[in-house]
Amino acid sequence: MTLERNTIPTAEAVLASEPGRFPHVSSEGLAAVAVGVIEGGAVQAAIDPRNFDGHEYLTAAQGLLEPSGKRDP
């Protein structure tokens, strides 16, 4: 079973709880994006472990993915 398939139930729950936020997005599509962010961080950590900062990575991803003005301080 792939990571995407394991994340589909969570993606389905997110889509059900916020349908207006994800118009025309399937659970498979949302799961693929989530996995891409996770795997991207893992690749960056492997390529440059000395300079990779997980908190910075997640903060940057959050800033890219959230609507403008919605980020918590």
C-alpha cells in the first residue's frame, strides 16, 4: 500500500469537513499533495541535513498553502 493510499481516509475527512475550501479536489488529489509536502521535506533533509530545519520547512509550506492573511503568528 502506498503512502497516498494510507492518507486517503484523512483526506476524505478533510474534504468532508471543509468542502468549500477544496472545490473540484478529490481525496486522492489532496492526499497526493500532502504526501508531496512530506516527501519533499524528507528529500531536503537527506540532501542537506546540516542546513535543513524542519520547523522552517513546515512554516514555509504553511505560508505557501494557506490563503493570504490566514496564518497564525
